[in-house]
Amino acid sequence: MKLAFSLDKGSGARARFGLIVLQADETIEPEFARMLGAPGVALHHTRIRMAPNITTESLITMQAEIPLAAAMLPATRFDAVGYACTSGATVIGPENVETAVKAGCDCAHVSDPLSASIAALHHIGARKIAYISPYVETVTALMRARLSAAGLEVATFASFEESDDRIVSHISQADLLQAIVQITAKARVDAVFVSCTNLRVLDILAEAEALTGKPVVSSNTALAWHMCRLAGLGAMPIGPGRLLQRRAKEKG
């Protein structure tokens, strides 16, 4: 017996997102699953090849790989696709990232953690920020310059100075929390920006804000927030911290 069927909007009836994840990243997928885990919201991942050692040279090589990775997403229309590398977007440039993503898949909007974090920090009214990175000076210097060019004063900065992304994902959350507390004690700031999709911020975010009295924006919370904003998805994403809670209050 041949069964009759009809078609609906599938698993992404409310919104369909794509995420291009670095080969060595162990963090963003589980964090995004928690923030975007709602009925009717579909999240599709693809991986991009990347040398484990993060340098400006290794980051720039990803530009040619982005369309190939994007092409491995399902052949459907996406509300937003995120390229999940803060430093990569910094070196390649957000405009070039968007062009490369759209060369590989069909999407209405493209985001990246750099653009998302700048938008998120402005959204919460931050002007002077504390900035934490896991990476070496050659990578972080350009990001500080881009933040400054976007009207954000980096009042204080600290880094774990680790170039191997396989190690970054295993930096302890206790050490990361301590770093956030220490850096906010060094200068008067409006917010803390923790850069890198591979740092595990989500679980300690509420405690970090409670200890410092400052909003904390991570690459992952900013990217999830920005993709939802671009897609017009109300009361999403779901998670701790002033950025995500403010989003829920505005649209809930």
C-alpha cells in the first residue's frame, strides 16, 4: 500500500539555524543546544578544517574553506548561519565571512562572534569593557583594534596566551571564573567580553555576573543572541546572563 503524505515546514518551523564549527571546538555545540533547544527551532552543524594552532596565518587560510563547510549544511533555506570563530572573523573580516558563507549555502543572514559581540555589547549599553582571550598577542592585538574601531574602549585585557585550540577547550572553568573576577578588579568597566567559542563560559556566567556585578558576554552567548535577533525569533535564546535575560524580557 502506498501511503499518502503532505508536506509541512519540517523541524525548523519557527527558525532554522546553521553553525560552522571549528574542527577542534568542543564547546559551542553543547552550549548552543542548551540556548536554542526549543520546539520548532532547528540547529544544523557543519565542521570546518582548521589547524589546531591558532595564528593569524592559520586563521586566514579558513577563508577558502568556509564555502566548502557551508555547502555541507542541509540543502534548505536558513534564517541565519553563524561562522563560529571569533578570531577567524577578526582576521578574515566579517564582510568576507558573509560572502564566503553565502557562496556555500542559502541563508537570509550571516553572523560571526566578532560582529555579534560588538552588537551585543552595544545593546547592553557597554562602552568600557574588560576583554579576556585564550590566544597569543598576534591574534588578540587585531581584535582589540577592531573592538576599539567599533567604539568599545578596552580598559583592561588578559589572556591565557595559549595557541593550541585543543587545550583551550579544557581550560578549567574555575580558572576562567577567577580570570573574570581578577580582570574586573583592575579597571572600571561596563561589561566583560570573554572571547573564543571554545571557552566554557555558559555554566559559570551567572556566578561571574554575581561576583563582579557586571554583565558578561561570551562569544557563544553573543552569537546565539545575534542569530536569534537576525531571525526575528522572540524570547530566544534561553540561558543565564543579562544579555539573554534581557532578550527574553523584551520579546517574551
